[in-house]
Amino acid sequence: MTTKYLGAAAIGLLLGVMTVRAQEYYDLRVAQEHLQAAWDALKAAPVDERGHRDRAVGYVNKALEEIHLALAGDAPRGQVDEKRANRDAQLERKKELRDQQLREKAQQREDQIQER
């Protein structure tokens, strides 16, 4: 009897998740259509001397690429976790270098004091 209720609950949960995913994809596709319309309008606009139109086209292209990746289920470009790990490692290296420099300066001061 409880298995029946657990099965029904699992199916209900699965349908709820699928509905959310379908809504997410729908919203992404709508955004994709709007961005495509913006891209078309930007391409039709006259080129300005300062390059603002071209930069805007580039930003829209990047947004369209990200939506394409999201719809394909790919991981985001740049791999957020990988970037965070690299940044943390770089900060750790800088801290170690700074600590080493501080130790060397302290040692130099001690040596100077002993020489006097």
C-alpha cells in the first residue's frame, strides 16, 4: 500500500520537474527569438564611428551562443568551478610569495641588527 503512494509521489515529483524544465526551455527559446530579432535590427542599423553597434552585435552573439549551449545541455563556457579553483590557487601562490618575502625581510633585519 505504501509502495503505491511512493510511486505516485515519485511520478508527481518527476512531472513537476519536467514541467519546470519545459518552462525553462520555453523561456530560453522566447529569449532566443527576441535576441535574434535584436541581432537583425542591429545588423540593419547604420555603422557608427565609435563601434558601439558592432560591440552590441558581439554581445548579442555571445548571448545567443550561451542560450544555444543551455538548450543543448552543455556546461557553461569558462567552467565556473575551474575558474574559481584557478583563482584560489593563484591567490594561494601570491600569499605564499608574500609570506616568503616577509620572512626574508625579517631575516635581513635580524642580520643587520646582529652586525651592529
